[in-house]
Amino acid sequence: MLNKKKVVITTIIIIAIIAIIIVPVIRKRKDKMENKASVSEVENNNNGVSEPTNPDIEYNNEIPIMCYHGVLDDAWGDESIFVKVDEFERQMKYLSENGYTTLFISEIEDANKYEKPIIITFDDGYRDVYTYAFPILKKYNIKADLYIISGYLGGEKYLTTDMVKELAQSSLIEFGSHTITHSILTKVSDEELERQLSESKKMIEEITGKKVESMAYPTGAYNSKVMEAVKKYYKCAISIEEGKENPKAINTYELKRLYMDRDYGIEKFKEMIEN
């Protein structure tokens, strides 16, 4: 009888020890699987379509459209247009952590569905956007529109065709035209104006395999004749006129932007998008 009691007690102790060792391991594995599933779900849902903040509410907040050119520590040429890498990351992190929804230019007409909409744009198509900006955009799940000069692709400082193809596969990147040669459109002939608008669009579409429906005016120069020509090929166009857009009265072919300078720190960035 005594031996039976010892066997029972010993068995209970062994079971208790096994439970102490195995249960936490099972829990850890379960947590890992849940975390992995959560990350996978985010990646699978990252299809380029932003979910409305609240489908039942129509917001009327102004839309800041940020105008970047490059992201580079060792700037060349006009240094002011190259935001430092760490500063760009601080800015994108701030958007990610403070409830902003980044949209593409193509989504601007639906901006009033979002409480804090914002659009990130890059002009010219510098190579550093691929090297430094794109990894940061991916890290914080930030969308951006890239306006590239089609005739400069493959140049020393510019995106290559292969880079554009790779970027085009991301649900975070949308492409627009910045013409073929960055010509001042108000100073070219009618024939050249048509060529700059139509051929750049065609070239980018052939490379990306996607529709190009917006463009950025080189140097911000345009007039009524230029706008009429742009309307033949694009659904909207962006300028460098300072300001934000009203979601209920969008300036479709004169979209205003907020110009980003190398010297602007995070406080200036916050002031620009929030005031």
C-alpha cells in the first residue's frame, strides 16, 4: 500500500515537472506563430488600397502633398533638395506613429474618407530614392508617387530601367511623368509640348506595365495652353505652388504641394503638415 502511494506521488511530481517545462515552451511557440501570422496578414493585405478611417464619416481636413526630390547625406548639385537619410526616416516614422494615411495622387479624390491623409511625392527620379528612400518607405508602409524624367533613366545619378521595374512591383509606389527631358513646357513649341507629354507617358507605361495618369510640371512652369495639352494625356497634374489641397475643391491640374528642404528638421515637418 505504501509503495503504491509512493508511485502515485512520484507520478504526480513528474507530471508537474513536465508541465512546468513544456507549457511555457508551447505558449512561446504559439505566440511566435500568432506574431508571424499577424506580419503575414499585413503583408498580404498590403495591396495598395488604403482602408477608410471611418466609412460613415466624411472628413474635410486639408491634404498636404509633400514635394521631395532626393534622400542623400552626401548631396551633389543643389544640396537643398536632398533630405538627409536619418531626417527622412524621422519624418516617415512620425507619419506612421501618428495616425496618418498615405495616399497616391490617384486616390486624392477619396481623401475626405481619411482623417489624416497625406501624399508623398518625389520629382526627377534620382537613384538615391531607390537606394535610401524606398527601404524606409517599406519599413513604415508609406506610399509615394515618383515623377521621373523618362529620358534621363540610366543616367549616372538617375534610376535605371531595372530599378523602375522593381519599384513598380511594389504596392507602395506609383509612377508619374516629369516629361522626357525636364523641359520648361511654357517655352517649347506646340509639337514639342505634345511630344514631351505623350512620349514620356508611353515610355514609363512600357517599363512599368502600369497606367501613368498624372504628371509634374518641370520647374513648376505651366499656363493655360500647357494645361489643355496635359488634359489630353493625364487625369491630374502637380505644381510647386505652396499650399494644401481642399478635398472638396481639388485643383486637379494645379495641385499644390509643400516643398521639403534639406534644412527642415522634424519640428518644421510637423508644423508644415499639421498647421
